[in-house]
Amino acid sequence: MANSPGLPNSPGLASAPGLANGPAANGVGASGAAPSSLTVTGVDAGYGSVRALEGVSLAVSPGQTVALLGTNGNGKSTLMKCIMGMLRPSAGAIQAEIDGKTHDLVGRTTEEIVDLGISLVPEGRRLFPKLTVEENLLLGAFRRSARSAIEQNLDSCYSTFPVLRERRRQLAGSMSGGEQQMLALGRALMSCPRILLVDEPSVGLAPILVSRTIDKIQELKEKFRLTVLMAEQNFNQAVRIADCGYVIVHGRIAFEGTSAEELNNNELVRKFYLGL
Ligand SMILES: Nc1ncnc2c1ncn2[C@@H]1O[C@H](COP(=O)(O)OP(=O)(O)OP(=O)(O)O)[C@@H](O)[C@H]1O
Ligand SMILES: [Mg+2]
């Protein structure tokens, strides 16, 4: 991803779900807080003369896991960047509904978007390799409402990912790929998100770790009552946990499947996406 967010500016960083922060503070797992939703309508975006997204519309309903499926260079990360305020669409709208309030995201800064309760686990994880596991996690607790509950959030993060507690003093760059992916997920949770965006969690992982990572995303969604949009190339793994999904081809939504079954059985998906 040529334009990927550096860590210091990354949404994942600016955002840490206050795991223990409670609904009032938009905390992750906020008991009683209704899950949030995300709507993208007619978004066009690009880089100079390169048009990367054309008329993209999708909906992530409250509490759903939605898969954004597409092979290399089709616009998945570009859409993630637009949602996080890292790239401004040239047309269209992006709205999040959180705690009954609708927020227009276009025109807001990444920090504001994180503060609303939206967090990104960026493609390639974007950890600080020379900082420890714990230091990386703390960088995720940047969100205003998460700062006051850092200790509880860290604790909650360590109980969700016991391996991170064991390795808290280890340099992030010396962790295995699977452990680094857990760290990237943990860091995103440190800002208490209500909507979690995950960009290609399977990249660079062995098949068994891909499977564990995908299972973990599902577990996090349930535990913290998140709404999840996950970009993936790994169709079979993504549809295991997706409630529904979209296939993106050359920057346009080529197919919308309202259930995993529909995605699995659709001829267009097989042709466009799986090349069958
Ligand atoms: N910073 C950039 N400058 C110019 N073009 C870019 C930039 N970032 C992405 N693109 C182009 O935009 C298009 C969509 O790229 P994007 O990274 O969104 O795809 P993707 O689906 O995330 O791919 P991948 O699976 O490889 O991560 C591609 O044609 C890509 O070359
Ligand atoms: Mg990408």
C-alpha cells in the first residue's frame, strides 16, 4: 500500500478502544451500548490522476462483520483510508452511527474519527519494531476518552491476548508474524473502538495463523460488541466469519452478498474473484 499511514499518524495508533472504558466513554465492550454502524455512499477517490474508487457504496450494519473482498490493487486499502480520514474522497459520503448519533466522516481528521470510536488495524500491521510490546499498546491509547483508563484497558488487552502479557517487554520487531498481528489488534483495541476496521489481517501469515487471527477477530467482535469491516484477499477465511460481504474489482463494487452462503455460491464471485 503505497500511501499507508505511518504509525505515528495511523488511525490504529490514534485510536485505542478503552477496553474498560464503558459505553459512556465509548469503551469497548460497553455493556448496554448498542453496536454502531457504518455507511459508505457513492464514494469516488484516487491519487492524482489514478482513480482508485468509483461510486463505492456499502453498509456495515450494527454488530455485523462485513468482508471487503478483492485481490491486489482493487481499492480495499483506499477505502479504509477514506473511512479513517487519511484520504479525502472526491465524491460521496461516509457516515457512522454511534450511540444513536449520525456522524459525517468526510472532512474530519483521523484523530477526530478515532475519537468518535473508529479504529483501524492497518495493512502490514505498522508496529514500531524498536519499541516494546507494551509501548506499542500504549501508543494505541491515544483517544481522549481512552486515556483515563489506560491501566484497565491494558489489563483487558492482556487478558484477551495472554501472549502479549508474557511478551510485554519484548521488542515488537522480534515477535513472530502471528504475535505481531495480535499486537496490532490489541493496539487498535486500546482506543475503545466501536467500529473496527481491519485491513488484510492474513497478509504474511502461515495458514494456521491466518485461521487463528480470523477466529480472534470474531471473538473480539463478540466480546467487545464491535462492528467490523474487514478487507481480505483470503476469500475462504474471510467468509468463515463474515455475515455478508462485498467484492471490489477495479475500484467498483462488483458484487454484494447478503450472506456468506450467497458469496460462496455466487457465479460472479467465482469468476471475478476466485478466477474459476
Ligand atoms: N499512494 C498512492 N499513489 C498512487 N496510487 C496509489 C497509491 N496508493 C494506492 N494506489 C493505487 O490505487 C489502487 C488501489 O490500491 P489499494 O492499495 O487501495 O488496493 P488494495 O486492494 O488495498 O491492494 P492490496 O491487496 O495489494 O493491498 C491501485 O491501483 C494502486 O496502485
Ligand atoms: Mg491493501
